[in-house]
Amino acid sequence: MSPTQTIAEFITRYDRNDLSQEALERAKVSIMDYVGVTLAGISEESSVIVRRIITGMGGKPQATVWGSDLKTSVMLAALANGTAAHALDYDDTNAVMMAHPSIQLLPALFALGEYEHLTGEEVILAYVVGFEVGARLGRALNPNFVIQGWFPVGPLGVLMQTAACSKLLGLDSDQIRMALGLATNLASGLRCNNGTMAKPLMSGSAASNAILASLLASEGMSASESALEDRFGFFENFSRGDMTRLEQAVESLGAPLEILHSGISYKLYPCCAGTHTAIDCALDIAQNYSLNVDNIEEIEVSITSGVKYLLIHPRPKTETEAKFSLEYCVARAILDGQIGLDQFTSEKIEDPALQTLIKKVKPNYGDQRSLSVEIQVRMNSGDTYSSQVTEAKGTPGNPLNWPDLEQKFQQCAKSLLSDEEVRQTLEQLKHFERLQDVAQFVATFIQTGSQ
């Protein structure tokens, strides 16, 4: 079979009996994290702008725009919620996708699940299937995909989310191939927009387009049945790599599941994952040594050259640019001894102490294969303080536990939910597979009047 056929057959045949308890639990953790970061991102400017546009459009009331009393079409709801989910860059990542799996799956799945009154178990199964397709395509496409300047959340996100939506809607193999073909024509996203509001918009757009592709295919719209591997198709245009990479990547779908094999990294810090190991280093130094920042001569950051093309704002002027600035994140961690939502504000960026210290942060880009980071803080006195971290907290090799992520959820949700509502929502998330109706779950955390 062709790669497109192989993927379509995998989507149709994978069922609940194939899903291990470990994979189920991993998916539930990701859903909890996704709900939290989406609630936290609702008040961000990018989310507010999208919500304002959608409010003016109206739309048939099919699914909820989170954080409001607005119901609109499933596509527009997914657009709004997907944008909010990525607005803070606080959502999870996967190394082989080089992207953000949960925001590339759950905005569409929640919108469709609410509209169709589907169960939590059905959403989980579709999530795992979409994750598998996305990670296998990521293995085939990367690193050329990212090196050429594509932002995977857009082109990869629309494909894997279409795969997940197709599973959720129960499309047959032929319909899935059409859906994937349609999705390839809706795939786009550029890394030059890192640090702007266009980046989270891509998450919402991918979700909306995935729903569109799946619904059109269900109604009989045609597309290339081999759009992934065709000449002038998705793989050739987005990667330009050897086609055997695509064939090899999909030949063993589900064995083992990528959600367990390559795993998921959950973020402790609301900024680009490329900064996280360096932040861990900087926090280690800040918390273990009493530094007089006025006496710092230089902060040398030895880090993989692989992040150089992600962290493109050495002197950020906005909160979104600061999330993609190695220099800012390291300097802010040294100054504050912590990195959280409160560290990414205009006041923090304009802070005179930050503006002085950031000039002393000197990246030393090295071997792209090594993900280890070392920071050396040299003082005017000649003293040196250093720290080295091999893997950032939250990565599969240095994982967080449920209480860590539960605390993150509480921090993310506190501006919208009461303590009791947080407790109730967490209880439902812990047992998400038991939900009989996703719509009832969404209704538990709707905050009216916050449009």
C-alpha cells in the first residue's frame, strides 16, 4: 500500500482494544494540560482579537468558544480555542514532530466532540490515533521540514488533526484518503512568525481546516488519493527528502505507539521549549548562589545550534518576542529566580535591570546533536558560577509527575474558575475516559460575559 493508504487503514482499524492503559493515562495527562493552558490563554490579545471577529460573524451554535457564553460553528469554535491554546506557548511538545501535539489535535476534537455529544473515550482514541500519524510524519519530514522554515503546527497539525477528526467521525478508508488530500491543500505555516500573534493563530487555523477537510470528505468531496507521496505532493514540497523515509515511517504505525515511544514534554515555563534547558540552568544558579547581578561580567550559555533558528529575538520588545529569546529568558531567570506567567509582561521587559543584564548574556552555539546546556556566570571579581543540565524538566527523560501538572493546571485556571470549580474539573479530567458527553464537560467551565 502507498503511505496514504497505510495511514488510512491504520485509522480505520485502530480501536479501544489496541489502547494500553499506559497510553490512555498519557493521553489524559495531555488533555488536562491542554485544558489548563487554553483557559490561561483566553485573555491573551491574540485570543481576544479572534473572539471579537467570531462574535461579529455569529455562526450556527454548535460548539462553545471557551471562556465565553458564545456558541458558534464547530470550525469557528476550533479556530478560537486553538488560538487560545497556543497563545502563551505553554503547551506540550514532541521531539520527532518538532511541534506541539495537543494543540494540533484537541481544539478540533473538543469542538466536534461537543457538537456530536461524543464520549471522553472516543476523544482519547482519536487523540492517540492523530498523535501516531503526526509523529510518524514528523519522523519522515524532519529536520528538513523545520530547516526550510516551515512551522509544523500549521502543515503537520492540519494533517494529524484531520486524521484524528476522521477517526472521531467514523470515516471509511476512502473518505480518509480524500480528507488527507484536502488537508494537504490547506497546509501552511511559517517560522518567521515566531514571536507574533500569527503563531498561535496557526494552531486555530489548523484545527478549523482539519474539521473542514474531514467534513468535506464525509460529503464526497474529492482530492488526490495519494497526496502525501504524489509528485508535487505534501512530502516532496514540504521536505524534499528521500521518499523511502516516508514509507519506512508509516509501515509500523502503532508498533510501538509514539505517544509512549517518543513521548511528550510538558512545559513548566510559558515560552519556547528551546529555552527550557537553559532556564533550568539559570534557575539552578540563581537559587543556589547569592549573586549580585550588578557585578556580573558575562553569562555564557553553551547550547545546541538547533535552537538558533527558533530563538530569533535576542532583544525582545514585546511579551511574545520574549518567549522566543534565549537572552531574555536566561537574564529574567537570573534576576527573578523563577519563570512563570508573571515574567512575560511589558513591565518585566522594560525593567532597567533586565535591559542591562540581557546584554551580558552570550550564546555559544555548539553541536546540534547535544541537547545539554551549560551556563557559566563570570563575575567582575573573577569568580565563576556554573550549572549544566542534560534534559529540561518535563521532558520524557526528566518527567514531571501528576501533582506537578495539577499545580500548573490550578495556576492556569485560577483566573476563570473558583477553587471548587478547579477541583471538580480536575476530578473529571482524571477520569476523562468515563465521560459520557464531552458537551457536559465543556459546560462545567464556561465563564459567561468574558467575551
